[in-house]
Amino acid sequence: MGQRLNIEILKNGEVLANSYYHWSGFSNSAVNLTIQIINNFDYIKKYRVEEYIKNQDLLFAIRLLEETEAGVNDIKKTRKLLEDQTMNLKLKPCINRNEGIIGITKEDIEETRYWEEGRMSIDIEKKTVDFNVMHEYTIEEFKEDYDEEEIKEMNIKEINRSFKNIPFEDIFELKAFIDKSNYNGQYCFYNKKDNKYIFLIQ
């Protein structure tokens, strides 16, 4: 578990494109890939979205995902969907599933969702991130799966943190939280924010 990551680019609740990564579905690698996108967000929007392309939002989403080394499988088909009349737009080809496979059709997006074990959702309109590369349990589910002795051994720490609608500028705080968890070997928490137990995926 925890190997297959899906990074989605959304606008107004609609998934424009996503990318499948076969060995990146861990909390730390997922947030690091997301930071690569956020760090280059403004530059890509200003300089890497060719104006002659009609489907600007889709191209922007692809360019953001290309920043993680992901690529498209069918360049000719992608150019058509982008409404590239020149059919010469330079796009990054997919190297392999470890580097990332970009999906832009409804079928490709749903297939990535089917295989995902963790998801990062990046909203380009609101400039927020939803982090879902962890296992979550309600209190009832947690107590069903673990007995009292097991829970004591986990040395569970309490946090009060939202993993949804994280502003771009706060993604580094999330990274610091995950890095500290790795350093301390502390992966299980009780989140007072939504009364759930979470396990980071490491």
C-alpha cells in the first residue's frame, strides 16, 4: 500500500488533468512533488502557456504536471484536445509510470483514480491543496482495528490540523510537519480538527 500517487489539477471543482506516479504514494514524496508545482506556478502561468492554444486551462494543467517530470503518452491526441491548430506544440513525452503519466481524458483521469493509493488535489483557481496521502480512521474504526495494547504502543500524538484547502503558502508548513514526523519516527496522530486518527504513509 501507499505506492501509487495521483496528483490532480482542478479548476472550479473540475479535474483538468491528473498524473499517475507508481512509486510516489508516500506522504513525504507527495508533498515534495506538490511543492515543485507550487514553486513554479506563477512562472509557468506567465511564460509556459502558449497563447495560440485555445484550451488554456488544460495546457496550464499539463505544464504544471510536466514540472514533476510527468509526460503524456499520446502527443498527437493531446495536441488535438488542446486545439493546437499548428499540431507542433512541444509537449513532454511520458518516460515511464514512475516519472508520471499525465491523463487528460475522462477515461484516463478515472483510471488513475481507480489505481491511486494517495491523492494530492491542486486547485489553480483558489490556489489551495487537498492532502490525502495518509490513512484516516474514525474513532470507531480505529478501536475496531486495534486493541488497547496496540494503541498504547503507538504513542499517539494529538494534533489540530486541516489537510483540506491548504493555501499554497502553507504547503511548507505541511512539509515541515511531515519531515518532523519522519525524523521522530512518529506516524500516527489523533486529529482534533475532525476527530479522526491518521497514519502518514512512509
